[in-house]
Amino acid sequence: MPIATSTDHGHNLQTVQLLIKKNQTLQKEIQGHQPRIDDIFERSQNIVTDSSLNAEAIQQRLADLQQLWNLLIEETEKRHKRLEESHKAQQYYFDAAEAEAWMSEQELYMMSEEKAKDEQSAVSMLKKHQILEQAVEDYAETVHQLSKTSRTLVADNHPESERISMRQSKVDKLYAGLKDLSEERRGKLDERHRLFQLNREVDDLEQWIAEREVVAGSHELGQDYEHVTDSGTCSLFMPPMIRVCNQTRKVGFYSSSILLVELDPQAGSIFLELSFTLTGPVSSFLRVE
């Protein structure tokens, strides 16, 4: 009887499962003893009928035994229900803890201060983040299922309804925060990638200018009008400069100049000088979308 009336319902999923097995074992033992109990009552009735012994005392003893037996069956059934309720709660807590652990792990990554060193590593970090970002998005289903379970338990007036509601609020808040961090990191990685692209464009422009300086320093004057005008220096200059300026508009002039100076002081200086000194036809091209 002490086992059947125990108020120990476990403090985690593992202990609850163990207690459920013990109670199931007790219920099977009770079922196994039922034929013996039935036999005792049957033989007792015959003895009372055929014997000159105190029938009233025997009847009382049998009634007490029947009451105790019924109470044992009733208590094991009640304990089974209590353990099932405890199991539902502990299963929820277990799943919630796993979700919290996973989200906390992803949160650490999202808060990383690691920065790409070049364009290739920037692309690699972006791809890695896209995979994790999709994993976070897919995890919404897990959070939804936890929320559904918590609402069901609360609706069923589970003894731990208040605690379960508070735990679910914590899970929801953690997931919302994780999504915000994911979007924030995506923005930083995108910006870093665009800045490296801009740096590459400036490098290309620097090389292009150097090549044109060689042409400009040439002493060859041309043989005729077509030969002289064929150089088209201004029109040749526009495409690479437009690419640089388009990249600049995407990431912002200030961020662009700061990173360029950080990555390549010479390229950064050229970029700043060009940005501040270009006028006339070139300036109009800078406004082209």
C-alpha cells in the first residue's frame, strides 16, 4: 500500500518513467493475485456456511480484506493517473530544455565577432550563415509544437499549468531574440561582403588608371584625326568608375572609405581622392542608378 499511495511523482523525465514502470509492475502483481483473492473468498463462504465457528467475525474479516483489496486497486489506478500527468509535464520540460540548449548554442554563433579577412572568406561566411539561418527558420515548427503542448496542458488544468506557461514564454522570447540576432548578423555579413567587392573594384580601377597613365604619357601624337580621337579616354574611364560608385552607394560612403583604408591604405587613398575631386561628366555618371 505505501507504494500505491506514494506522493513521489519524480523530478525529471527519467525518474518519472522509472516510477511508472514500478507502478505498472505493482498493477500486474495485483492482477496476478486476483484469482487467489477470489479463491479465498469462495472457500471462506463455504467455511462460514458449514462451520460452527463465529460466522460474524469471519464475515467481518472478509469484508475488511475486500475493502483493503479494493483500496489497493483504486490507489494504484490513481497513482497511474498522477504519474501520467507528471510524465506529460516532465516530457514538456525535457523538450523545452533541449530547445533552449539548441537556441542558446545558435545564439553564441550569432553573437560572434569573427570577421571575414577577404572576399572569399566573406562569401564562405555568408553561405554558412544562410544554412544556419534556414535551420533557425525551420526550428519554428519545434517551438510551435512546444507552444501547442503547453496550451493543451493548461487547458486541461494540469497541476503545473502556471509553471508550464512561464516556461513557454521563456522559450518564445528566446526564439524571437535568436531570429533578431540572425537578421542582424546577416546584415553585417552582407555589408562586409559588399565592402570587399568595392575594394576589388577600387583595385581594378587603380590598375586601370595606371595603365591609362602609361597611354597618357606616350609621346605618340597620332597620324590623323580618327587616330587622335580613338583614344576616348573619358568614355573608357566611365564603366569602372560607375561600378565603384554603385558599390559605394550600396554600403555607404563612410563605411566604404573606412574599410578600404583598413584593408588597403593605397586603394583607400585613391578612392577618397577620386570621390572628392571628380567633377563634370564623371560626377553626373556617379548619380546613374
